[in-house]
Amino acid sequence: MDVSPIPDSTVGAVVHGAAITPDLDDTTVERLWAALDQHLVLVFRGHRDPSNDELLGFGRRFGHIPKTGLTTGASPDHNEILIISNIVENGRKIGVGDAGWMDWHTDYSFRPRVSRIGFLAAVELPVSGGGQTLFTDMYGVYDSLPADLRRRLHSYRARHALRSGYEETIEESYQGEVSIAGAGPGAAPATTAILPEDGTSTVHPLIARNPRTGRHAVYVNSLNTKRILELDPAASKELLQDLWSHAGSPALTYTHTWEPGDIVMWDQLGTIHAKTAFDPGDRRILRKVVAIFDDPTEPWRAEAAA
């Protein structure tokens, strides 16, 4: 297995010679963890296209893969796999998303158990180009801020909510699986059950901490972060817009142009991602799997647990 940094980018590396399989040995898994810690985004090439079971098994080597909770847009046989697509068949979309710009976000920020790692596998790509996925380093954003602002951000919490229009596609029986109480200051004890509707809105500290590396990231995104609780609405909006302005900064961003068979694995805690537009007459299909934190409080601890 070879890991090569992407030229002229501070984010991203290409991995050749790795099998996308649940049968990875522990040494290879740790090598991939270390590469992800360093590069934040890994692009796998030169592998055999995995089945749904193999993709899920590979993802599970890096954490718990919850069901999506979607009644439409997920794989019919594997609800854990989200289908990203603009294609309509028999009058019904086969996945979620469209051909337009997809704003900056990190998956499941609106749930108590946030995403740790994302996996995207290319199935069918727009023939005329477009549909690139962009990744911005939010650890780098944190490091670039003035020290006094960083200190202030550690005292803030933000509300995250699923963008409107998707709530009706969430099946309530799945919400309990992916939602656990106890995430962040003032949250209910971890033994308290969360109601199904709580799976689409929650509160997190503004600063996350990677439990493997100890690095801090600004945990906000323009798609799902709605309000900083400790500030009045005007001040909250001003600060969030200032933090969102770093998204897409060339020095902190990698733009992935998809190739057939690509699988991209990325750090969801310390990056946000977006999608560029493409011709709506073209077809685009990707498979997505998301690994979440086992402990909902883990990303918000000031220090590593003893």
C-alpha cells in the first residue's frame, strides 16, 4: 500500500494498493488512521470495485455505521448506504441531492452522535464534468484565528438542524438508533432516551477536539449551523458568517475531481465539504457511508479521557 500526498495541496493523499474489504489487518487499519490524521482526505485508487457488503465492512473497521434513517434515497438492501444522485426513474428519485451546488457541511452535525469519518464511492459520473467535491480543513481554520478569538469560541455552543425538506423522509424507528443523549454542555444524561424528532436538531460546542490527535477544529457549517446560543441573533449571524468565510480558502481546501472507481475517505470532525454544480442532463451516482462516534461526548472533551 502506497500513500502519496496530493501535489500542491495541504489536504489530501492518494492511496494505491489497498483492498476495500472488511478483512483488513489491524496494522493496515492503523496505517490508514495515521494517514487520515495527517492528510484529512484519502483517495483510494487501483482497487477492485467493492460490493455493498464489502464497502460497509470496510467502513465498520473505522467505526459504527448507523442506518441513514431515510425512507427514500438509501440502498434498498442496506439502509446504511446513502445513494447520492440526481437521477429520476419511474417518476421517483433513486437517491438524494441534485445537480446544483451543495453548500458546505459535515454529515450528521444535527445529531447528538456526530460523524467521525465519511466514505464516498463513485458509481457513475457526469460525462461533461462538474460535480467535484471540495474539502476545507477546519483544524487549519482554528489554527489561523487570533488567540483571543479562539479562547472565546471555546465558551460558545451552536444549534445544528437538518435543512428543511428532509424531515419528512426520516423514519422515526431509525432516529433512536442514531441519536444518543449526552452530547455537549447541558445535555441530558446519557441514559435518557431521545425522542425521534430530536434526531434532526441538537446543540454542540463550537470547538471540537480530535480524540486521536488532540487538534481543535471550528465545528460550524453553513448548511446546518443555525445559531450560537450565547450571542444575540445579530452577533451570532455576524460571527458565523465570519467563520463560514474560511470555507473554500485555497490554502486550506482540496477539490476532488472524481475518476471512475474512486473511493474517498475523509475526517468529518475536522473538515467540511461541498459539491460543485454539474449539467442536470448528466447522470451522477455515488454511494455514501458514514461512521459516527460511539460516545457522543468524545469530540467535545477538552482533554483525552484518562
